[in-house]
Amino acid sequence: MRKPFTHVWRLLLASFAFVLAASALNYAIDPLQLFRPSRLVPAAYSVDTRMQNAGLLTSQSFDTAFIGSSLAIHFRQSDIDRALGVRSLKLAMTGSNSRQQGFVLEQAIGRGARRVVWEMDDWIFVDAPAIDDDPYFSADLYRRTAKGIASYLLSTATTKESLFSVLRAIPPLRASLASVAPYLPVKFALPDVDDIYVLPRDFDVSAAYNAKRTLAAFSYITDPVRSRFLSIGYGYDAMVDHFERDAIGLITRHPDVTFDIYFPPYSILQYVAMRDASPATLKTVYDVTALVATRLSELPNVRLYDFRAIKEITHELDNYGDVIHHSPVVDAMVLKWLAEGKYRVDPKAPLASLDALKAQVEAYRVPR
């Protein structure tokens, strides 16, 4: 009668030993580099930036944090360093909101960032869940709480990544596994931190960014069937509340940190789409960014730049892949403008560039 009971205990002990061994492997290999820079195996990185940033903050040396949404995701860290003369850490996250960006920046400043370069567009201030209620963001992983560490070390996904890292470290397998890693169901496939969420160096820019695609995107979002989506998330009071909490709150808590904040060069068609299909949304955008520009201009540790009314860029539709996202050519220009201090908003006239944008939007006629 005691045999079944013994078998159960053996099964439990074997399961416990397996979990313990897997956790020990995950801690030793640490594919996210959450505890230390990679030593036992070659470092590798993931394009899952909401997760990867937690590891980058602990494994990388930096003095400048570079953050934003998808409009900042394709910048190369090495290009940022070269243009601005800094040691940067790119923390941009596609589709990220101000809660997520503000939280990550707080961690970066706590890790030693003395300068922040922040791509700030109006959309990031739309309503979003609290950071601890966000199903797409693991705040505990950043805070390295017991819950966050346990979820990382006890995860079978982490074990899979650890085992792959071990295999990839074996010299006869290294080259072949590195070449096929991007096509395998593993997250940590990039060998260089400079390659996180960037376009390949041989990428065909003209095929992805051109007027035909931009005009097609404009037609798509202004179609009466879909134009209502232009207004989703745009509520003045909520956006202002989020700006005050996530941006102003962060900046005023760190008066010794310099914030270079810029409004990205959307194509003119983004605003024209609102003008033609959702004028109330355009008014909200104008009102929110007027307040944002005014408030930021009052802060002594902020340098604000507005790239929205640079006609030779924003009216040249070949610079865009849709009505918002600009090409790597414009990325390089943005870094050049920041380095030169060009298009910086005058604190005495914080709305001058917005007024220029309004005039352009009112006068613009969509090409056939």
C-alpha cells in the first residue's frame, strides 16, 4: 500500500529538482542580462523592447537615455552616440504610451542617465492602464521584485532561451545557429545591441518610403468607414492629466537631468487627414500640444524642439511609409538638428512653430 505514496513523493522530488535545475540554469545564463552583463555565453538581444529594456538598464553603460514610440524605434544607438557625442541607451518602444515611457525613464535616471532625448508625440498621452495593471508590461521585472524575478527564473520560455544560448556558445554550432536564429522561435536572436529594432543596412528605403504608400495610407485612414478611428483616445482632459503626471512630474523630480524633447516630423497628411475627416480631433491635438509646448518651455532643464512645420521634410511625401512614420534619412536629419540646436522652441514664443503648422495645414491641398 505504500508504493503509490512513494512514487508520488519521487515524482514531486524529481519535479522540484527539475525546476531547481532550470532556475539555476536561467540564473547562470541570464539571457535577458537582468542580473549582470553576459559572461558565460555571448550576449544576445531581443526586439521585444518592453522586456529587453529591463535587461539593458542593468547590463549597459550609458549617460543618455533615448526614448520614444515607433517614430524613434529605428535609430541606431551608434548613430545617436556619434551625432550627439554621448553614450546612449535606446529605450524606444513601439506603440508605447506616456505611462510606460515615464516609468522606463525613471529607471534609466535611477541608473545614472544625466540626459534624456525624448521623442514626444501627442498620441502617447492617450488613456492607458496604470503601469502595474498593464498586461503588456512587466513593471516587476524592472523593479526586480520577488514576483518579477520568480516569473523570469521559473519561466519555461526563459529556460528555452538559456538552452539555446548554451548551444549557440558551442564553437562548432556558433556560426550556423547565429545565422538561423532570426527564423527560430527564440526571442534573443540579435548578437549586437546596436541591432535592436533597426532596419537592415541593405534595406531598400525607396521601396518602403515613398509618396505612393503615403497617399495610400492617407486614403485608407480618411475613408468614411475608418475615419472614426482618428479620434480614438483623443480626449483633452485625460491627455493633459497624463502629460502632467508622466512628463512634468518626471522632469520636475529630476532637476539635475537635461531633457531634450522633440515633436517628431509627421507628414503634413496626418494633420490634413484630421482636418478633412475628424476636425474635432485636430483641435484637440492643437490644444494639447499648445499646452505641452507652453509648460515644457517654462522648465529650466528642458530644451524643446518642434520639427512638425519643416515644410521641405513634412511636405515631401517620399520621406514617409505612411502618414506618420518617416524614413531613416529623416532619422539622420533629426539627430543633426538636435546636435546643432536647430528648430529649438523659443521659450518666449512657445507657440510660434505650432502657428506655422496650423497655417500649413489650412493651406495644404492633397495631390491627386
